[in-house]
Amino acid sequence: MLRAITLAFALSVFPATAFANSCPSIMAAIDAALPASTLAEADMTKVKELRAKGEQLHASGDHAGSEAALNEAKTLLGI
């Protein structure tokens, strides 16, 4: 019984850590798309602000908030 509980707990924790590590890959995708972007200056500023906010939230441990900000930046970039 204890083995089953331990296994269930481990399987529920590992996917959470995998999602937490997706923030850096989203930031890298944004960074790669920025130089080739043809966005208006206001939109580019918004993307950079969202990118910075996402990095800050990631560093503070708020991965859901980080991914939300970063995905909004990706949407503006069209990626």
C-alpha cells in the first residue's frame, strides 16, 4: 500500500517539474523570434515587457503566471 502511494505521488510530481522547466524554452523561442520580427514599435515594447515579466515570474517560482505572460508575448509575435 505504501509503495502504491509513493508511486502515485512520484508520478504526480514529475510532470509538474517538467512543466516548470518549459519557461526557459518559451523565453528562448521569443528571443529567437525578436530579431526577425516586423512588429510596430508599441507591440515590440509590449512583447519585451511581457518577456521580462515572464522571466521575473519564473525566477520567483510563479510558473503558471510566467507561462501566461510568455505565451501572450508569443501570440503578439505570431509564433
